[in-house]
Amino acid sequence: MNAEVGILLVTGILTLAGGIGALAPRRSAALLFGIDAPDAATTLVVRHWSLLIALVGVLLIWAAYDPAIRVPVMVVAAIEKFAIAAFVFLTPLRQRKQTVAVVAADTVMAIMYVLLLARGAT
């Protein structure tokens, strides 16, 4: 297994784990956003957001085994991860340690994708 495949597999699994919010939206809202009693709309948004994150994880895992989709999947994943980092760091959520830890990990993953793309990911 080359480094590119390993990075995609590990980061894909970590990203897939973000899907837990689809199953436990109240706990995720409390942990990441400090919302202890989310209303129905917030619960729906957390579930949907978590599902989308899980799908990005699935695509990253798929891309590890399918070089034909590797570049577009890494581009989309990097954009998603840099965007959530910007959304957090430009809001008061930057004061929540748990949230910052998650987006810091996402930022590291996104930087890895950019480096892989810059060196000519296949």
C-alpha cells in the first residue's frame, strides 16, 4: 500500500466517524456546538450535516481503491474541510475546545490532500 492510499483510508475512516451525528444528533450538537437542547430544526440539520460528512468519508475510502476518482474526491474533501475550519474560526465557535480539535484535524487532512494533489496524485 502506498502512502496516498494509506492517507485516503485513514482520513476516510476518521471522516466517516463524523457520521455518528446522524445517529446521535443531540449528543453531537452538545459536544460540538454547545447546544444542550436542540430544537427539531437543529436536530435535522445536525443529522443531515453528519450524513454528508459520512458520505465524504465513504468517497475518500472509495478513492483509495479507485485512482480514477481520487483527484476530484480529494478536491471536494479539501474544500469541505477548509470551509468548516473557516466557518468555525470566523465565529464564536472558535472558543469551543472540542470544535476546534475537530476542525484542526480536518485542516490537517485538507493540507495532506493539497500536498498529494500538488505532487501529482494518481
